[in-house]
Amino acid sequence: MTLEETHGQETVPAGRGWMRGAGRALHELLVSAQRRGCLTAGVYESAKLMNVDPDNVAFCVLAADEEDEGDIALQIHFTLIQAFCCENDIDIVRVNDVSKLAAIVGPSEDSGEPRDLHCILITNPNEDGWKDPALEKLNSFCEESRNVNDWVPTITLPE
């Protein structure tokens, strides 16, 4: 008997198709959230928002390139953000390509400068919640990942 059978859990669907679907859903969610003004970018900006209004956060994306893996301060921030998300039932994923994220969300609208994309939060625009099919797909992906003890799954964004 396997662990999944013991706990009545299903494994995450195998293959790259499921991962590509999650990557496309994340791309759609980021574009939609930015259009609606529901996207907060930056480690410090995200931490401030989570401290003030954690119930309004719907989804979290942590992003780091290979060169960021040696940044101890960034890794500490990631650990704290992950713990906060777990405590507040906020789904969270990792992305290993900050440049792809930059291509999707672009520079800061205020200054036109590149912005910190190591942490991105998607917030609910109103009290009713946000019913976005891409968000629902990502929530399902995260739930299925947790069923196989992958608490912060890594998603590959499409080209």
C-alpha cells in the first residue's frame, strides 16, 4: 500500500502537460491581476501588504534566478513569506525565471524603472472575492501539490 492509498490522496498528474498548464494559468493570472490593479510586486511591498491586510491576499509568487540562490537575505525573506502564507492559507508557488516575469508584468507604471519581482502578490479587488479561472486552476494545482508534500511547487512560465 502506498502513502497516497493510506491517506486517500491522489498524486499530482505526471508529465509536463500539467506543469505547462499551470505555467499558462500563472501567466494569465498575472496579466489579469495587473490589468485590474490587483498585483503587488516587491519583497518589502508584499511584506507590508501581508502585515496590513492578509485576508485580501489571494495568491503569492516567489521568483529567483540561479544567481539569487546565494542571496542569504532574500532566502530569509522567502522563508518568512512562505511561513506567513502557510499560516494564512495563501497558495504560493516559485518561479525560477525572473526575466520571464519581467516580460509579463513589465516595469513599474509609476517610474518606468524595473521593479523587484522576487515576490508578487495577487490581491482580491473587493470583498466578494475574485473568481478568475486561472486563479482557480492554480489553487487546484497547489492543493494537489500539497497532497504529495510539495508545499511550494515550482512553475515554469511559457515562452
